Amino acid sequence: MEFEGEYLNGKRWKGKGKEYYDGELRFEGEYLYGKRNGKGKEYNNNGELRFEGEYLNGKRWKGKGKEYYDGELRFEGEYLNGKRWKGKGKEYIYDGELRFEGEYLNGKRNGKGKEYIYDGELIFEGEYLNGKRWNGKGKEYDYDYKLVFEGEYFNGKKIKI
């Protein structure tokens, strides 16, 4: 691994820097006491952006961040300890199409959210728990975008009232 940035007493120190592996840029951002601290960007083996956000003590940390796959944005939202955490977030699929927008907790869909199909049309809006449609009011739409169910969900199943 090669490092480009500020040194003190022969060790990485603080300020902006870049890490290279086999000549390829893998990280660029802010350092403090030789570790990633502050804003930064990670790159994969192909040089494509993989993550951008906040770092603390060398690890992805907290605050707003973005994940990429094959160079395309796949998630943007709040992170804690390097994982999707709580608050609002958005998931994307191929070509940047929105797949889900809503609330997250502990890295999973939790709370109110909206789910979309491949052409960006809404197919569900309602409550989620641990990543699944759950309890409370919800609306479900078919692939012709017509409302097919509006009512209550319990334990992830539609219930009739």
C-alpha cells in the first residue's frame, strides 16, 4: 500500500491524503493521527466509487453517506458504525431508478416507506418493520398502477376489516 499525504515522525498524520493499492486509488479523504477521519471516498478494485461519507478512527462512521455498486448510486441516507442506520434513506436499482424511500432503523426498512417497481411506479406505501411490510395502514398497487388494496396489515399480511 502506498500513501500520499502529510507525515509526522515518519507516520501518516493529518489533513487530506490518498491510499493506493497496486497503484490503484482506493481511498481519498481526510486523516487524523494516521487514520481516516472526516469526509472520504472509497473505491473498488476497478477504480469505481464504492462509498462516500464520514469516517472515524479509520472506519465508516456516522452521518450522511452514499453506497455505490458498479459505479451507480444504490443507497443514500444515514449511517452509524458503517451501517445504514436510522432516519430517512433511499435505495436505488439499476440506472439510478428509485426502489424505496422511507425510514430505516438498524440497517433495515422500519417505519413509513414507499416501494417502487422498475419503471419508477409506486407499488406499495405503508409501514415496514425489520425490512418487511408490517402493521398498520397500507396501499398496494398492481403492475398497471391501479390500487388493489387499501387497508390494514398485521404481521406482514393483509387483513380484512
